[in-house]
Amino acid sequence: MGVKMTVSFYGIISKYTNGDKSYTPKAHSTLRGLFEELGDYYGEQFVSFINSNEACIVLINGKGIMLSGGPDSSLGPGDMIEILPFVDAG
């Protein structure tokens, strides 16, 4: 069996994941597919928070998703997805 993809949650996001700090999803080819699975698992409040403008930052292997295709970013075995709350320092 290959290396599994992992999703890590940081900060306030764990409020929407029942306190989970990480999740091991099924294999997905895109970030959009992964978000659908996370929405099914964690529910509407999680989906609303993730879809809020500027509510969070999503990284794939340490790089922002806007550099790799946004929600249609490709995913593969062993990828590390991090979902962090957006912090406004102003």
C-alpha cells in the first residue's frame, strides 16, 4: 500500500472538525474532490467556513493553491494538505 495523503487543520479550523487536527482522506485527483469529501464528513459549518472569502489558506506540500491551480489543483499519494486560518495582522 502506498503513502497516504494527509490533511492537517490548524487553529480555529479544529472548531469545525470536531477537534480533529488531521484527516486521512480517500485518494482524490483534485483538491475540489477532497473538499467534497471533507464537507460530507464534517458537515455544512465546515463547508461554510472553508468557502468564506479569505477565511483560510490552503497549502499543498507547502505551496499555496493559487500557484498550483486553485480548487482544481492535482493531488496524489503522499501529498500533504494544510488548512490554516487566515490571520489579519492589521
